[in-house]
Amino acid sequence: MRISKLMGGCLAVGLGLIAPASLAESHTVSGSICQVVGLKEFGDTYNQFGYGRTTTMSAKNILCPLVVDHNPMGGNISSILATMYDRDPNSDIVCTLTVTDLAGNALFTSTQNSVGSSSSPQTLSWNVGVGSYGVIACSIPAQTASDISHFTSYIVQGG
């Protein structure tokens, strides 16, 4: 009786070790990982709110890296969700998503923008289905009397 229980337990553990793990993965990334294009200057703020533009001088372009762990079963980016606060009533946050293969060849490119100024978060969503690498390039408006615009975070969904 003890041997059969032990064998049953070993079999269950063994099957768990060889059974394929779910190929879907999801990474939530803070906007504070994004890098400014050109020199970092006064008004480029990184904190718990991600990247924010705290100067009234001009908009700033940022680049946010995308990676889905490559695996032999595919490892493509299936979707991207980017969250931001657009506080500029005259200028939207504009983001271009470019997904590439290992060699850097563009497989998917799409531009979206926020929908006007709001105190609530806005989310841009892309359905992709290809590639394991890429970048989100965004233009973040300068600070206005309404407040600071932020690129808060993004979710990379793979599968």
C-alpha cells in the first residue's frame, strides 16, 4: 500500500515536470524604465507614476523596450496595453508600437494616441500576434496648467 502511494506521488510529480508549461506570459512594466530620446534634461521625471514631463518647455519623446522571453514554441507578443495620463488639453500623447524579429526587422507597426485631456488614466491597446522584441515610442506633452502628463506602465502579453 505504501509503495503504491509513493509511486502514485512520484508519477504525479514526474508528469508535472514534463508537462508543458503554459506558453502565455504577461509582464507589467513601469513607465520609469522608458528612456528619453536625446539628452535627459530638467523636466524629465521618473518616479512611481512612470515617466512624466514636468516642464512647460516642450514635449519629449521616450522609448520603452518590449521583450517576450523567446522559446522554441513561438514566444510571440500577442498584445500590448499602455496606460497613461494625458493632461494637456491641446496635445495628445502619441505612441508608435514597433514589433521586430530577432534580426530587428519590423513585423508590426501601429500608431495610436490618447483621446484628449483627462484626469483619468487612458489605455492604448494593440493586438499583435508576431515578434518577440520591439519598442513603444511616445511623445509626452509638456506640463500644462491642467497638470503633468505621464506614461505610467505597459503590459506585454505573450503566448
